[in-house]
Amino acid sequence: MSEALFHIGPFDVNIWNILVLSLIFYLAFKGKKIALRLINKYVEKTELNIKGKKLARLKLISQSVYFLAFYLCILSLRVNNPMVSFDDLLNYPIIQIASFKFSFYHIIVILTVLFSARISVFFSRLYILKRLRENPSHDEGNEYIYTQLAKYVIYVFAFLFCFRALNVPLTNLFIGSTAVLVGVGLGLQDAFRDLIAGFILLLEGNIRVGDVIKISSTSNEEPLVVRIKKINIRTTQIQTWEGNVLVIPNTILTRDKVENWSHGSKLTRFIINVTVAYGSNTELVKDLLKEAANSHPKVKKTHQIIVRLSDFGDNGLHLELIFWADQHWDVQTYKSEIRFEIDRLFRKHNIRIPFPQRTLHMPTQD
């Protein structure tokens, strides 16, 4: 069992090494799960009540478990490879092409940089949330924007540092990739437009997570009222009234007409279309429609309720009930409740809502 089965870099690996390595990574996996379980006790729906320092320590421990496991694996391999030093492992070439050399040292540097970037993103998020929430007039939408921008900046610098650690000149990389980027850009024009639109949405802040917006497409499609769930670099997640979560390209939010119900005045004018039969008492109908609107608690009584005769239709009189209410996610439910009240009042006062009819005159034969 002490005979070498294969090699890992400069190390000879036998069956005992495999058993020890398996045990170390199993304990690391279990240790991380325990650390994450402790973190979840402090994280429920939001991070409003998180104790930042304690949570940061737990997060750091949970992410450091595998680094500790890697170090213990190296020590276990050196038991039966006493002549191999740690420097020999770091300098052992995995890939070597001309002047380019990729060794275990580069793997450790890259993993360390990415790990540090992830931890930096976490700490920057805690710092941003703490600073913003100290301001009484803070906006939750700003929290998402600043944390996302901080994450992108940190990861960009992390990848640039990784290229630098690999001794890859950034100038040569950019020059050599210009032609490739031009060719790829021609084939991925829509994707690049979505990326640019994502940065515009994050930087401008006109549309934020949690906002209720109305999207009016340039085509003949019906306007779509949705809630913003998440804004990514290329796509945005939106939730419809039906509860469905859709993923749309960011260019839709920058190209189409978007009405943000969460910004500016919360009051807006809504219209309910009603048709009554010819010959109905229009004054009575007008009073009943106003009564139905006034009976709903969400309708603003400080604003005038208007009933307008919009047209003489084929089957009856077309009227519009115009009222003011808050731009709310449940506005369609409010309008439905008003329609139920209109139907009840019409049936009570024998006001008939007509349905389409056609009269056919058949020629008679003498």
C-alpha cells in the first residue's frame, strides 16, 4: 500500500495518501456546511438586522475551509515525500510553452486573488449597506445599484491582476484580441447592446429593484405592468401580475416607453369602460358609476370622479368612469372590485349591459 500509484506534480501518491486526502476534503465539506448553517441563522429575509462583524467572520471561515484543507493535503503528501520541498511544488511546471510557464504557484495565486475578490465583495456590500442605511432618506434601490457596481469593479481588477500574475502583458493581450473582439462583436451585437443597457440602468438609477413599471412596447402589444426583481448586466428579471418571473433583455427597458409608477407622483388617473343599452337613464347611470367608485377605499375622494360618454356604439352607449388612485401593484384588483360594485348597482336599478347582437333579414319568396 506504500507503493506509488501515480504522481501529483513532484509528489508520489500511494493508497494511504488517497485515504488521507479523501478524509481531509470530507471534513472540509462538512465544516463548510456547519459554517453556512451558522450564517443562515443570522440571515433570514433581509440583512437589516445582521451583526456585520460576526457575520463577516463566519463568512471568512466558511470560505477559508478549503484553503486549510489544501494546506493539510500538502503536509500529508510530504510524509512519504520528504525530499520534496514546498518550493519544489510551487515551481513545478504544469504547462510550459516557449517562455510561458504555468505552475502550482500560479494556481495558488489565482485562487487567492479570486477568494480575496469574493471576500472583498462581501465586505464592500456590508460597508455600503451600513453607510446607506445610516441615512434616513436612503432608498433600497440605491443599495442594489452600488453593491452591483462595486462587485463588477472588484472582479475586473481581480482578473486583471490574475493576468499580471501569469506574466501576460495586458497591452499585447488587448492588441491581439482586437481583431477577435471585432469579429465576435459583429455576431453578438444584441448581447453587447444589452450589456451597455445594463450599465446604463445601474448608473442612471431611473429603474431600480422593487419598482413597479409599465412597459409600452413600440408594437401593438398590450402594455405590461411588472415589478423589477433583479437587474443583471445583460438581463433583467421582472414579475408579472400573474406571479410569473420573466427574464427580458435590458434593451427593452432602454428602448421601449417605460412608465415608472414608483417615481414621481403616486397618484394616477384610471379608466373603467362601461357600455349600457340605448334608452337607459343616463343621469342615473352617471350617478351609479360615481357611487361605485366612491365606495372603494382606494379611490381618492379629494379628486373629482368623472363619467364621460365616449361614443355611440353599435350595441349601446360607451361610457368611461374616470377616477384617481395610487399607482399600486394591486390596481387591477381595485378596478375589478369597482366593476363588481357597478354590476350590483346596475342589477339593482335594472340598468342593462347589452351584448353584441345581429339581426338577419332573409328574403321571402312569393
